[in-house]
Amino acid sequence: MLGRWPVAVLIAALFGAGPSHAQLGPVDLAVVLAMDVSGSIDRERWELQRRATAEIISSKEFADAARRGVHGRIAVAVVQWSTRPKTMIGWTVLATEAEFAALALRIQGMQRASSGATCLADVLNHAGSLLASWSGNAVRRVIDVSGDGQENCQTEALQNDSYTKTARDRAIAAGITINGLPITTAFEPAVAGWYANNVIGGPRSFLIEAKGLDDFARAMRAKLIVEVAATD
């Protein structure tokens, strides 16, 4: 039944059109970068995440991979999430070197929005609404979520993880792929397995594990290159 409808229509129906309607033309990929700012991410770890993400976006390797598609351009939005998700950078189309460099500068200059609980289901719903606001054609729509912990916002989630799974399944039904970058630490040694079972899903979904925050830059680079280089 779902296959009869365009992906953009399904996303809008499931998540709503969102507060703004991006009219920025066709892209090969519309991706929401969801960055963890929960309480377990201290100032040093936050700055490492922000700096590493900016460096990857500005790299020639990333730009070259992103421009190999049919349209030769991608769209990126950036969300920070903890107790509540917040869109820090709205939809930004990247095609030229200057555009990649400008987004990297914006990410590098981002302030931390908050610090709180690990509310993964809420950020998946928020990112789904953001993708619903992209009204142009996108060959692929992806939520790229990184974090160092399991959902801890809902009593139900603590019992059986169904809260996060419901948000994940809703996104998948709308034609969205969710890829994960779980950050394994001594406090959360099983987070990669939890992401595999509860977070990632959709066409060609995958996760790349970062073995601690020091491994974040390596894992994020590998993950973003795979995402932007994938073709249907």
C-alpha cells in the first residue's frame, strides 16, 4: 500500500509538513545530522564532536563523494538533542566548495543548546518532521544520529524499548533511513547492540561504532562518506 505514494507524501502524512517548507530543488540526499548533547557529553566531548563534524564537512573527500550523484548536491540540517531536540541549522544545500566550507564554519561556531536526558525517540520524531519540511525531490532521506547512551526518557522505554522502536518504525514507514553512530564507553558498553536493535532501520541502514569519544572523528568520517556516496 505504501508503495503507491511518493516518499515526500508519506513523510508529510506521518510527520506533518513542519513549520517551514524548504523550496530548494532536487538533491541526491536530504540528511539530518542529530548530535548528542545529553548530560553524559561533557564540554570537552561536545567540542570534539563539533570540531570533528565541521572538519569532515569541509574536507575534499566528503565534498567529492557528495557531488557524485545525479543532481550533484545534497541538503543538510543539524539538530542537537538531549531532553528536547532543537534544530540548530536549517536545510542547507551543498554543491560548491564555498557552500561546504560555509556550513563547516556554522557547525564550528555552534553553541551547545542544552544538556539533559537521552531522549532518542523524540529526536527521531523531530528529524522526521524536518524531513517532511523538505518539499523538493530527494533521492534519499536519512536521519544520521550519534550518541553515547540508550533511551532513558520514558518509563515504557526502560521496560521494553518500545518507545524508541515506535519512533524508528514510523520513520521507516515514511521512507526514511536511520543510520547510527553509537559511542561505546565504559558506562555504556552495550550501546552499539542497543542501537542495532532499536534505532537503525530503513533501506541500506547501517551503524558504525565509535569506540569512545576519541574514536568519534574516525567513525563519523567513515559514516558520512558512506551516506553521501550511496546510490540507488
